[in-house]
Amino acid sequence: DLMRKGERILRDGLGGLQRLHLNGNKLSRVGAFNFSKLSNLTKLYLNNNSISQVDTFAFAGLVNLTTLHLSNNKIGLVRADSFGGDLPNLTELYLFYNEIGVVEHTAFRGMSNL
């Protein structure tokens, strides 16, 4: 299955990747631990998709991430711990042009550099 192969490559084969551009790919969800093997990633671009769901721990393991772009999507709910915990170096988070109506209490826990 091509989708599973692509997920496996993202998880196992790109560990040294520092920037990842996935703009305009019609993605609808960012699942838990999808990027967890990309610990060297510093910039992640997920703009202009159809993302409506960002799971808890969606960005777990991205300890070097400084910039996260999620603008122009359909995010309505920011779940607890979606962005918190493993993003101690995040200094830029772009969420404009979404449909955010609810932000759960610990959604941005541990993000003191924003």
C-alpha cells in the first residue's frame, strides 16, 4: 500500500531532515506521532491543506522544531497536548485562517518560547 510505504519512509528514512514542506496536499488530519522520527526537523510547513483534526501528540518528538505553519486549514479544535510537551524550541506557530472555536486547556503546555 503506497500510503503505508510513504508513512514508513517519513518515519524511518528521513531522520536527518531539517525542513519539510507539505503545503497544498489536501491533508485532512495530523495523526499522533506522525512526525516522531524526524527529531532534527526545525521547520514544518502544513499550510493550505484541509486539515480539520490535529491529534494529541501530533508533533511529539520534534524537539528541535522552531517553526510550525498550519495556516489556511480547517482546524476547529485545538486539542490538549497537540502542540505541548515536546516542542520546547518552538518560537513561531502560525494558525491564521482556520476555524478555531475551542482551545483545550493544555494545548500549548510547555511552549514558553512562543
